[in-house]
Amino acid sequence: IEESKQFSQFFTQSEELFLLDQLIKSFRTGDAFNEFVPKTRYKVNHGDELLSSAIRMNLIDEVFPLHTKEGKEIFNSEVFSWPLNENLSDKINDYYGSQIALYFEWLRLLTIWLVMPSLLGAALALHNYVDDRVTIDNSMLAPFFTIFVIFWGVFFIKYWTRRRNTITCRWGVLRSRSIEIAYRETEIRPEFRGSLRRSAVTGRLERHYPWTRRLVRYFISGISTSVMLFIAFSVM
């Protein structure tokens, strides 16, 4: 019993279930497997995965872990403090694993970040409702709200990327295979230009575009966008 307690203190519950799942899936069938099971139309070959073979032959319906009393109370006791509870994702990670915890953390941040555009959208709709002369087609506030939503989306994605890297690093799964499958790194576009340099963070070679050249392109893009917006506002 003492060794079992030490084992549970070393691994989280999700890690224990992951190890148990890998252990079960490591069992393979032998030559005598077909002799000890009922005759079916499925033939099991030597070395096949035992669990999947048993499910395919209708010997087992499904294999899944059972909840514990402590795990079920994670939501019952703290769900009312969500999404302001930042520690809830850590508890979900310990019990359900990193992929599910990342989903709830993303949902928590999205809920918080949606407060501002929701308020501004409601104010814009109220303004259009009060003034009968203003519609969505001739409203002077609609273009500003559109620009705000564009910047909001960019900043939210950037913030979520930093938040995701922070918590996955804390959980020790920053480079885990499960995270890389769920969140594959975006490939660099062939149109992206720059010289190769070694990253001070990862140590890998990456393409780098000097910030001085970026400023020139930002300046040109800003002027072009301003001209287009001026034309759009003049036509309205």
C-alpha cells in the first residue's frame, strides 16, 4: 500500500491512466489465441494487438477508465468560478490530461476576451436601434467596430499562443507527441523571405526578416490601407 501511494504521488492521475493504456495496448496475441476464443469470421494473426482483436471479435465492447470521487468533484466544486479560475486548467490536466485541459483553457480565455467585442457590438446595435435613420449600411461606427474585431482576433491568437506555450511548459508537455499532433506547428509559407539564423530559444535554424525592412513594408501597407479607408468613408 505504501508503494502504491508513492507511485500516485509521483505521477498524476492522467499519467497513470496513460501508462496503463500503453501497457494494455502492448499485449499481443499468440499462436494459441484462436484456440481459446469462440470461432468467429475474424482471424487473429500472431502479434496482433490483443485489445483491438478482442473488440473486433466482440469479446469486449469498450475499455475506459472509471471516474474517482475526487475527480468528479473538480467541476462540481469549482465550475461556478469558471472562467475566472486560472487554476482549474491545472486540475483538469492532472485528471483528464493535457489535451482536454488545453481545450478548457482556450475556452476560458475566449470567454473572457469576448466580453469587450460583445459590449461594443451591443452598443452599436443599440445606437442603430435608437436612431431610425442609422442602419448597418450607413452607420459611421460600423467600420470602426470592424477594424476593432480584426485587431482583436490578431491579439487573441497571439496571446493564446503565448499562454499555451506557458502552461504546456509548466505541465512538462511542451514537446510531447500528443500536443504536437493536436497543435502542429505552422509551416513557413514559401513566399516568406529572410536569412537563416539559429534561434536563441529553441536552438534550431529559422528564417529571420530584419525589423528595419519590416518597418518599410508596414509603412507602405499603412499608407495603402489609409487611402482605401479614406475612399470608403468618402463614398458612405
